[in-house]
Amino acid sequence: MKSEHRNIFKSFRFEIVLYSLFSLICTLVSEGAIFGVGSLIIYMLNRNKAEKNLMYKTTQAISESSNSLELYSSLRGDLGKDIPTSKTGTIAVIMGAAIILGLALFITFFLIFTKRFSTYLEEITEGIAKMSAGDFKTRVVVRNDDELTDIAVNLNKMAKEVYTRFENERKSENAKNDLITNVAHDLRTPLTSIIGYLNLVAEKPMDEKTRNKYIHIAYDKSKRLEKLIEDLFTYTKLDFGEVKPVCQELDLVKMMEQMYEEFYPSFEENKLQCKFECKETSILLFADGGLLARAFANLISNAVKYGADGKNIMIYVKRVEEFAVVSIKNFGELIPEDALHDIFEKFYRVETSRSTETGGSGLGLTIAKNIIQLHGGSLTARSDFSGTVFEVKLPITV
């Protein structure tokens, strides 16, 4: 709640006035009680003193006078005259004492009533000190409903925003370091092989067959290096929002049939049987065909690399209500359940080694997911004994 719109009866100023009135009332009551009791005590002391004086004078008079009863009555009539009466000086002293006592009582009661304010201010001050020292996890407890509450709420909001910003910067810095480390590793491995084989060809005598073999290996490594660099550029553009899809009407069924044909040599090379199934004759989407082709190519390549042991790959295309669903299934090694969400993170690989057989750039699934999300769709994975399935859902907008 903003302070300028706060109800006056819930404001800090109103509470101060209220506690001031309470303090004043308690002061007047306490001071009245104190002076009442004090006056009564003084009166009783003076009266006792006067009676003692009377008894003394009476005793003296009896010893000197025969008419003692008459003399006692005379002295008894003077009893009231022996009790001192208030004078101007005494009144001034009493008034001064009353003022000083009243101020002391008022301050005491005011401090007691406003102790929770001072305690809360100390908590806020302590919270500010911790935040200024860099501890942005600190939160000030929100109490009451006044201006101090507004300060606590705004401090907590500021601390949360700063902490979130620092965390994002830290994650960004870690991501940048991871990116540099992984890119350096992935680029160095094929580059080292290329340099090594070309050096052998250039420096050592060998027969034509061995020379061609080494040149072919160097060429394959160069193509892998080209793929790594291409994936890296694609990922960075997608991550920084530099890729803007150029959407137009396309037939998803025809596109997937074409993808199946393009990967047929890869299926044959890896001795895989691929089944393509679609009961729809056409599913029209409004999308960027080039980007979607890149995403599905990454998913099929992933199925080929990690599903080679299963000997089969299945591609299903169907319409489910307002969505087009593409499922790519392989029967290779299962993905652990705790890794199903991590596989879409950049440079993540289920296997610990970075072998050339299965170790791609580590960006393929990340790129695929980014492209699918760019089209308003989703990419999920599940893996059990019935197989590993990557499922793409795209909204049908045509």
C-alpha cells in the first residue's frame, strides 16, 4: 500500500498521537495518585507531630496548674493551629516537582508505548546494514500496517530484485565460462586430429592408399568441425534472440516425408530400420520451414546416434485437436529419469565420455527446443523400456 493513499487511522502519525494521549492520561493519573498519597502521608505525619506536642504541653501545664481540665481544653482548641499551613514558597516547590515528575512520567510511558516502533526500526536498520554488506537474501519481517510496513515491503522487494539480478548475472557468467570451456574442448579435439593427420601426410612418406585414408579422416574431422561451428553460431543467435522466423504456410506431413528421405542413407549406414507413419494427408502450419527442418534434423540425428543399438527408429505424425504432434522414437540405451530435463541443456550429454561416435556438439537438442519454442510449441522427452520418445507439439494456426 502506498503511504499517500493510506487510511489516516492506520498511519504512523496517528499512532504517535494516540500513544501521546495515552501517555498523557497515564501521567496525569499516576501523578495525581502519587501526590494524593504523598499529601495524605504528610498530613498524617504533621497531625501526629502536633498531637505529640499537645500531649507534652498538657503534661507540663498539669504540673504547674491546678485547673488542669480547663487548661487541657484550651490547649486542645489550639491543636489545629499547630499544624503548619501551606505557604507560597511551598506551593512553588510542589508545582515545580509536579512538572518535573510529570515530564519524567510522560517520557517513561511514551517510551514504553512506542517500544515496538523502536524495536521495529532496529530490525529495519539491521536489515539495511546486511543488505548494504551484500547479503541480499535478508528479508525484513513485515509487521503492522503503517509507513514502517511500507519501508519493510519496499526493502524486501528491492533485495529480491537485486538478488535476482545478481543471480542472473552469476548464471550468465557461469554459462559464458561453460560455453568457452566446452567450445574450446569441442573445437580442439577435431582440430588436433586434422593437424595430426595432415602433418603425417605432409612429412612422412607413405603409400597412396594410406595417404588417401589419412586425407579422408582429416576431411571427416573438418566436416565435424564445420558442424560444431555452425551449431555454435545457431545457438548463440537463438539465445540472444537474433533469429526471427520467416513464417509462411507449409505442409508438415510433406516436410517430414522429405526429412525421412534425406536421412535414408544415414539409416542404411547405421543399419537401422525406420518406419514413418501418418494417417493425415496434410497438416498445414504457419511456420519457418528452414528452422523447423533444422530442429527435426537434429532430433532425427540424435535418434540415429543414440538408437543404433536398437536397430529401429519410428517417426509418427498426427493431429491432436489444435496441435500437430511429431514423435521420434528409438530403442537405444534408456535415458535416466533424472537426466530427462537436463538433456535439453547446452553441452549436456548423458554419457560421460565425449566420443566421436556419439558426442556431437552438445547443442543439437538445445537448438531444436529453442526453435520449437520460437514457434509457440513444446519439445518433451520420455524414456522407458518401450523406447525413448522425443515429442514435438506445434500449434496449428492455418
